[in-house]
Amino acid sequence: MDITTKYGTLYDCYNIANHENGQIAECICQKESPLNINGTILYPYYGENERRKLSPSIKFYDDGSVKSIYLEKQTMIDSPWGSLPAELITFYQNGSLCRLFPLNGKISGYWTETSEIKLLAKMPFTFFGGEFTARPMCFHFYESGNLKSLTLQSSERVSLNTPVGKLKIKCGFSLYEDGSIYSTEPAAAQYVSTPIGMVHAFSPDSVDVSADSGSLTFTKDGAVSSLETISSIGAVDKQGHDLKIVPLKTMHPLNEEAVLIHPLKLEFTGEKVTITRSEQEKYNFPLAATSFTIE
């Protein structure tokens, strides 16, 4: 079945889905279907190979605007950050670029993550007065075109200048729309200055699939607003009442001899700190009336 869109015709389509209003939602193409999107000719995938995901060639919003396009081959795309390689692109409903993925292969027994990463060369980046090279996984943009986050391939480790000093990070980092850093993910336990003292910031629970929201976050002014730690926190109020908060430990669901350590989450808001051990166990302390020790 051929489908006519405002960008061009999609040829010999299957796995077709529609929105409730009848507009096409997604499909897979089986023939070359050049589309004119924002003045650039792009080709939704139509060929099969060992790394091709069985996912839609193209998706649309219910007004007919393109939502995402899985490209037939890696293509250089003009972006607010210059020309970037892409295999998968997503768009905001107004047509502006949302996310750009340089690679979009299917990881399997026949095609490993190592094989996938080798298809992409490291790229140079300059942020916050520092430089590094890395293989990106995803560029995420605000509708304005400003960079919202840069997600790195899972094997990448880079040094990044932050408001609390240079940190070794993984996964990537996210930004406020004005370009100041919002969050990042420490690659290992590293000391970070906070309102309660120097704390080892590190989250062993981080999944590392998106840098949109890392475990270490900052205010626009550069102050630490939250972090996760596997350190224990001691708190003593002015009356001498003391409490020690220790990270929760649980048995590994697949290995009864292994123990999982779940980090404490510290959130700094105004003149208090909230320490979360679990959903059922949260503590609030006024900063001015409490002394803290970190172990």
C-alpha cells in the first residue's frame, strides 16, 4: 500500500497504524520513498540487514506532521550544532529537531554493542571551558534549538568541568536552556561539595540510557541541588538527638550470594536537606540546626 503525505509518498507500506482521527501514525516502507523534510531529502528505511530493528520507518503526529524517521542509512543532518550523522531522528510537532541518534542498530547475538559502536568515530566536544572526545548516543534539543542533553555511548568515560570541579562522568550530561549544566552522572564515587559537607557522589543504580536527568543535579546558579551516594550520613540536632542513615541493602534477585546497595538520595531545597533511603523512609533536616557526618 502506498501512502501520500505532505512530505512525499511512502511506497509499499505495511504494519500501518492510524490515529483516532484517521491520520497515519506509523508504517514500515518496503521501497525507496524520498521525503522532503525541512528542505532536506530523507529516506525512511526500506531494506533489511542484520542490525535493522523491526520498528516503524516513520511516525507521524495526528496532524500529519512527522514525529520520527528511521533512516535507510546514516545521513549527515544539519542541526543547531552543525552537521551530525544520524540513523534516527525525532521532531517536535512544529517541525524542529528534537532528538538525533547517530546509531540505531539492533543489539543481538549476531550484532554486539561492540560491533555497533565501531561504526561511529569519536567526535570532539567543547563544554564549560574543557574539551573531550567521545562517541555520542543521542543529541537532544530544546524546541529553540539549544542543546538539552548529550548522551554518550555506554562505554565512554570523559572528564567534564562542573560547578563542583572537574569530574569523571559516564552517560553524558543535560543542560538548562540557557546552556548552564543541569545534571550529569559520576562514573565513580567522587567528592562533591554540598551544604552538609563533602559527599561521595555516585549512583550504582544508574541505567545510563539517557543523560536527560543524571543523579547529580545543579541549580542554574551552580549549587548542588541533588545527588546520590553510597556513603552513610549521620545527623545530630541541637538537642543532641542523633540519627545514622545507612544505604539500603537487598539480595540480588538473580544471585543469592550478591548484595545490592541502593544509594541514599540527598535533595537540597532552601534551608533544608531531604535524605531518602526508600520510598517509605525519608528524613528532613534543617541545615542551620543540624550537624552532619559522612562515612
